[in-house]
Amino acid sequence: MGPWRCLLLLPLLAPALRAQQQQFMEYVERRISLLEERISQWHDQSSRYSTELRDFKNQVLGMLEAAEKEREAMRAEAESAAVRVDRLEREVDYLETQNPAPPCVEVDETLMDKQVATAKQRKNEKYTKLTDCGDTIASVRAMKILKRFGSASGLWTKDAAGSSEKIYVFDGTANDTVYVFPRMREFTLFSATRKAARIKLPYPWVGTGHLVYDGHLYYIRQQGPSFQVIKFNLANKTVVDSSVFPAEEQIPVFGLSPSTYIEVSADEEGLWAIYATKEDEKNMCLAKLDPASLDIEQMWDTPCPRENAEGAFVVCGALHVVYNTRLPSRARVQCVFDVSGTLAPEDASLVYFPKRYGSHASLKYSPRERQIYAWDDGYQIIYRMEMKKKLEV
């Protein structure tokens, strides 16, 4: 087609080209309008969200300020309540001291003649002291909670006669493995037993009445209806001696510790055994042990009842029994029996133990340190004792 023909077609194509351009421009304008509308909606939504976020932030800040004020008010109330509780405990201690508990000996007229006759007969069998120890407990001077280790019942102690600083731990009331920590520091700092040596005993123990004395472990083994005192050498890990305890039909010695049938205790005079039998199931019995042969040197029927008793220990030849109730309360020494007769019951101090977690599973007196190693609901506690001289009768 020649050039002159193209020139003839241009007037015919021009309207079509303008129409296409117009449609394209309209299309672009519509797209731009939609974009502007969406941008406008986004701005509106963003503004609304910002406003809502700001309002929410202000609301949260207000709630935090109110919570902080309430927390401060509750803290002040808690501090005030703690002060009032502390004051109340001091007042209760004062009232209990001013109004001591009734005597622990029940007066039964039908048994008066028998008790008097027994008392007169035992006056000829008084205990001859081996030392010049004339002290008795005046009060608990201090209390220190070291840690929480093991189960609710158990015992921990040092050697009551030697100079070793080792800590011996008996976890539970029926086991055969004793944990030995080299010093108090290792026992206090480490919650696990990786720092402790383990001693596996040839027979399992029963109860919490065991004792470490002069390099030997004296522990209780149950064999059928009878009980044995096992003497175990801690140095060479061998049984040195054993003896069947010479008491028939034994029952738990403490009313609140049903797993303990014999409590081996140590004081300035040596070894003692606290126990109970069905023959006199209301009260405890006391025996003096020969640490070398495990023979019973002498035995006494004490006036201290088993009911509500949670533990006991001997200090300078005097049995001290700690009482509580089945519901946790403040424990106290309520019955004292002196085998030498140098301490009148009315002259013995009414010793209270500080508020605790539950009930003592064991109380081990250390005569060389004048303190008690206690196990209370899994907590290991040290009670430092204030001593005073006995009043001679």
C-alpha cells in the first residue's frame, strides 16, 4: 500500500485511537481511585487501632497502679499481722509459763499403795553417779533451722562422745543406709547426697532411736516380736556386738512416734535406753546401758506417760520427755525423772521449744555441745540449751 493510501486511512483510525486512549485513562483513574480509597480505609483503621491501643495501654497502666497500691496495702497488713502474731505468741508463752500444765503423773487411788511400795523399795536402789554433772536444762537458748532433707521422719546427729565433726543422717524409719557428711558445712550447703559417704548396715533399722557414740553406731533391729540393740563399728564397718533387749511385749515408747520402740540416748553419764512395755503401758521405762557389753546395769519405772509424747532425751542422769498433741502445736518438756534423786520434779524447768513445722521425729542430745539435734517434718534443726544447776533435794 502506498503512502497516499495511509494518509487516506488516518482520518478513519483517529476516532478509534482516541476512544482507546479515553478508555485506558478511565481505567487508570478507576484504579487510582480504588487505591486512594483503600489507603484512606487503612489510615482510618490505623488511626482507630492506635486510639484503641492507647486506651488499652492507659487502662492497663491504671490497673497496674491499682494493683501496686493493693499490694502495698496487703504487705502493710501482713507486716502488721506478723507483729500481732509475734506479740500473741509471746503472751501465750507468758501465760503458759505462769499457768504450767498439770502434773504428768495421774493419781489413781487404787494404785497408790502399790506405787508407794515400789517407790520405797527403789529408794534402796538409787543410781550412783559416775560424774559430777549437776546441771539441768533451764530453757532453749537458740534455734537454728539448717535445711530440709529426706522424709518426714528420721534423725541426724554427731558422735555424742568423740571429737569427730562428721554428720550422720538416718532417713526414714526403716532403712539400711546411713549418710555420712564430713562436716556440718557439706551437710548444710548441698541438698543432694553426692557429698556424703554411704554406710550400708548388715541389718535394717527400725524407728528413730539410734545413736552414734564413741566411734560406734548403736541402732535398733526388729526380729519378730523382739528387738535387738546392734553395736556397729563405724571405722571397720563390722558388727561388734548385739543383744536382745530384755523386755517382754514392748510397745511404742512415744505416743506420737509409733515406729520407735527403743530410744537410745547419751548424756554425761553414758548410754541409756528409753522403752515401754504392756505391763505398764501408760508410762515409760528407763534403763542404763553398758556401752561395752550392751548389758542392762539398772532399770527404772518412770512416772512419765507415753500419751502425746513425741521424744525424750537424758541430761545429767535425768530423763526429759517432750510432749505435743496430734495436731501440731508448741512442744514442751513436761515430765522430768532424775534417777539420782538430786532434782525434785517441782524444781524442773518447764522448757518450751520454739514454733515448728509439725512434730519431732527425733531429739538427740549432745552432751559435749549442750545442744539437741532435732528432726521435724523433714527439717533438720539445732536447739542450743541454756543450763542451770540442780537444786539438791
